[in-house]
Amino acid sequence: MTADFSEQRDKMVEGQLRTQDVTHVPLLEAMREIPREAFVPGRRKSLAYIDEDLEILPAVQGAPPRFLMEPAPFAKLVQLAGVKSSDLVLDVGCATGYSSAVLSKVASFVVALECDPQLAETASATLADLDCVNVTVVTGPLEKGYPDEAPYDLIFIGGAVDFVPDELISQLGEGGRLVAVVGHGNAARAELFVKEDGVVSSRRAFNTAVRPLPGFSREPGFVF
């Protein structure tokens, strides 16, 4: 029996997003429209709409596993960013491209940055299949960003990080915003960074726990 993914999308929007105070109508419409299952590999498609982070690439050769962020934290982060239809967005850690597809519906153009070539190839193919023509997928270290297309109106970091590198902050344009989940587990906080008059300030917004992105871990300090 084929799963009714359109019904699952409706249930995700009504049961996972609205109940978490996600109220931005264009974002809700985008997440109701984009087929999340298209960005989930093989047999795991049936799990595409569960309310937890979903593994989409297992750990291989020392590289950590990668995950599709749980719908509610993802939507709350996008809403926190105050995304506008005129925004140029850098999506850091796009994985299979779901976040970029959603952002493409509410922003002007999305640069989707991925460090894993396999994931980047998958993202490119899926986004093309869905006619997300205002997205380009690029590869490189996530923590370095993508300065070739900077400055950005919005930088979205799609996973938990120990810190936000200055190199990413420097790629924000005037009035630009950056959203990230800083910290891990119960100590993690969603943070909004804003650049005004050349100065970047930040504020903590809400508690949330999501899976980490590679490249953003602090090296452990020397311990006596």
C-alpha cells in the first residue's frame, strides 16, 4: 500500500508546526508543498514525516552520520530568521536539499552548500526534478561558507554547532541575519545573529536539540 504523503504533509503542518507556534504563512505553505519524502533515501521514505531527526547518510570512513532536521525545529529556525522574498540565502549543510527546497519557496535565491559530494549530487538531482530553479548546489567545507556569492541576506546553518565561525559571519550583508543551533543536547539554543551598521549582535531565542553538522566542533583544550 502506497503511503499518502500529501496527507502526512498536512498532518506535519497542523500537528508539528502550528502547535510549535510556527505561524509564518509562506513557510507553512512551502512545507505543505515540498515533498519531504523525495529527500529521504530508499526504505526510509515512510519515515519522512516523523517528529525527530532522520538519518539520511550513515557514518562512513570516520565521517559522522548526517540527518534531516526534525520539521518543527527547522521551521522555527527559518521563522526566526525572518526570511523575505527578496533574500539571497546561504544554506549551510543542505544535505539532500530539503532545506534548500523549502527556502527556495520563500526567498529569492538559495546557495546550497554541502561538504559531502554524494549528498551534493543527490541534492542537485532532486532539486532539479522538483524544478527548484532558484537554487544552486556548491561543495566545500561548511565552516568556510561560500564567499564567492557573498554577501548574503540570510545564512541558515542546518545543524547543531559548537560555535559560529567568523568566516561565516563575515559573509553577511548589511541587515543580514544568521540562524544556528549553538550547543548540543539540553544545553543547545537557537540563536539569531544580525548585522546592523557593520556590527553583528546575537540573541538566544529558544531551546532545541538537533543533530550536529561536521566542521563546527571546538578542539578540546589542554587539560592538566
